[in-house]
Amino acid sequence: MFRSKLLSNLLLQRTYFTVVTTGQQAVKARCIRCFASDTSATPEKKLIANLLENNEQIAYYGENIVQQAYNVLLKAGFSPENSVKVIDKHPNLLRCNPKQIEERLEMWHMAQFSQSQYYELFVQCPELLDFDDEHYLAKRYAQLQTIVHTPKNIWRLLMSCPNLLVDDMRTIQQKVDYILKSMEADVTDIVKSGSLGLSLKTIKSRHTLLVRLGIYKKRNWRASELDPNKNLRLFRIMDLNDEEFAIKTCRISMKEFEAFNELYERELEEQIKEQEDYEEEDTDSGEESDSDDNNFDPRERKDYYDDRNRRRYKKK
């Protein structure tokens, strides 16, 4: 009896909470719609109202917080439309207070991008505003500069591969080395493609497939560096999804492409296993040679006593 009453009370409370919550959301939604349809509202307020109406995650933060972030972006030089795009693409920016957003925008001026590049970067990749460590950003910028040299090239890289700010630098360098040395491409090809956004295994497998199909060929060693590279441009290899790459670039079916990937995966595993076995053998042989050196007795040499006698007679 007591248990049934308790369950009924809990059920009533849950129903009441659901009704109240739903009612509050409905009232809030009605207020936003009325605000958006208000003919006396300014264009700025209409933009913010549309944001609140069309994006539930943004509506969670409320009008005041959205207005504050919008004002900071507007003050930094973003157009009203671009300010709205930044917030709409990256609602998590609203977790920061206005001062934090200002500091992060100011921090990026060290990159020396042009004004148009600066604004376009954050409209395209607003998640870059999550970085708040100026020292880390400066260090990573310097590392990328050693690879692609100019601020414009760094901007191009970040536009296509924003993950370069967090990827392991050794992995990035391995990708660059493979593209420059094995594929014989150049830095311009790298910055004009999204190749560094792919895994090293994907880069290698696509290049290997093209080589085995006879589509991608090694340059003649006699050719001058000034001669144009007749191979496919990097963006035509790396900026396509698997289906487009297989059908348009390789001119094979998806089944053939999948079969190659499976065989190539086994090939890589065998290479890794062989390398590990070789390293183990090398380690074992090194230990044996060390032990031989430690147990070496010069008197065991055949000509040891002859050498001693020779030196003795020479002194006389």
C-alpha cells in the first residue's frame, strides 16, 4: 500500500516536472519567434533572434550571452553576418566570457595574416578560438613555418587542415617528408591540398596504388628541377573521398579499391613484423659480440707470442 502510494506520487511529480519544463520551453520559443517577427527590431537583433530560434545549443545560453559574444566579434572587425556565422558554427565559444574571446582574437595577431585572411580563417574554422595558450601557439606556428615558410602558406594549411595545431609534430614531419621525397611533390602542392589532414597510411596507400597502376611515375633523374612535374596534382589525389578517388582518379571499381586496401594492409603488417624481427636479431647479435669482447684473452691469438718476441729482439 505504502509502496503503491510512493510510486504514484513519484509519477505525479515527474509528470508535473515534464509539463512545467515543456511549458517553459514553449513560452521561450514563442518569445523568440515573436522577437524575430517583430517589425520594429533592428537587423542585428533579428540575426541574433534567428540564431536562438534555429540552434538549440545556442538557445541554451540565452540572449544576453549571445549578444555579448556578438558584440565582441563586431568590435574586433567581423561583419554582422560573419559574427553570426562564427557563433553558429561553434556554439562552444559562448562558454567564454567577452574578455576571454577578446584575448584569444588578439593572440592570433602574432600570425601576421592579412586582414581578410584573419577574418576568413575564423569564419571557416572558429574552433581555432579554443586555443588560449599563447606560448604553445607561437611554438607550433614556428614549427609550421620551417615547413611551408610564409604566413600565407601557414594560413592555407590551417584553412584546409586546422588539426595541424594539435597533431603530433613528428607525424606531420613524416607526412611532409613522404610527400616531398617519395612523391616528389613540392611545398606549393602541400599547401594547396588537404593532404596533411589525412593519415600517413592513407597518403602512402593512395600513392602506392597510383604507382602500381602506372598513373603516378617517378621523375627522370636526368630531368631538371625546373621541368614541370607531369604527375597528378596533390589535391586531385588527396582531396577526394574514397569513391571519387577510386572511380575518377584511378578508374577502378570500389570493390577493386577495397581489395587493394586489404592487401596493402597485410603488406604493411608483414613489413612491420620483418622490421621487428630484424631489430631483435640485431640486438641479440650485438649482445653476443659484447660478451665475446668481454671474454677476449689476447694470449689466445695465434701470433701473440711471436709479436712479443719480435718486440723483445727489436729492443736488443
